[in-house]
Amino acid sequence: MRTMFTATQTRVTAVLVLVLASAACSKENKPKPSKLMSPLESYESVNDVQGELKVKADAWEVIEDRKPLVSDTRPLFQTYTVALPTYFHRGVQGRVVLHFYNDRLMRTQFYPQDIDAYRSALEREDKLTFDDQQETFIDPATKVWIGKDDKGAKYVGWVDKNLKAEMDDWIKKYS
């Protein structure tokens, strides 16, 4: 009887150790969210972002909603891009564009009406310092830059480099 109890106890202990080790590994391997345009962070879902910004889906202008065909056997690849035509950030009015990859916020862009006032607000309130290339970085994985889109409109962009690399790797591997 004592041998049976010890064997059972050993099995239970082994299972517990495996479960705890598995949980520790999954936490270590889980990507760490990175700050994007405040209050947003990368890896937030569409629903989480709607809650953070206090907007309903019908307030968004859908720019892109790419979903795979049901018959597609490759790993999931979805992109969803939306815009809020009027948004105030750091006291400046502008347009926000949000880019999701597999229901995870990857990139944000803000098109302020006054780029100079907005840059000053970011430097003052977010403590950002842009280099000569108009870029800066926020740990652990955010690149922030001032750019122009294909129509010449100026914006400030934030991208999680790790999530972007994951998307780029998928494209290289499966497209």
C-alpha cells in the first residue's frame, strides 16, 4: 500500500512540475506588448482597441479587411485596417489609422492637422526625441517615425517591430 501511495505521489508531483514548467515557458515565449500611440499597445485585439478609444465599430472607416479563403490551408493571415476620421491626441486634431495583423494591433498612424504642434506635444508629453532621420524607439520593440504617405500627407507612425517581422516572415514563407 505504501509503495502504491509513493508511486501515485511521484506521478502527481511529475505532472505538477510539467504543468508549472509549461506555464513558465509559455509566459517567457509570449511576446511583450510595446507602446504604440497612447493609450494603445501592440497585440491588443480589435475589441480591446475599440474599448480603449471608446468608439463603436460603425464609427470606423474600414480601409482593408483581408481574410483567407475557407479552403486556405496555410497558417492564419488576416489584416484589418481602419481609420477614425476625427480624433484628438495630445490636444491636436487629426485622423488615426490602425493596422491589425491576425487581430493584434501592429501599427498606428496619426495624421495631425498641425504636425509641428503634434511633434512638440509628443516630445513634451511622451518624452520622445526624434533623430535626424525623424525616428525614435520605445522599448521593447516600437519604432516611431515622422513620415509622408503616398499622397504627401504627413503623419507620425508607431510600429511593433517584432509583430511586423512576424508578418513579413509569413509573407516570405507562404506567399
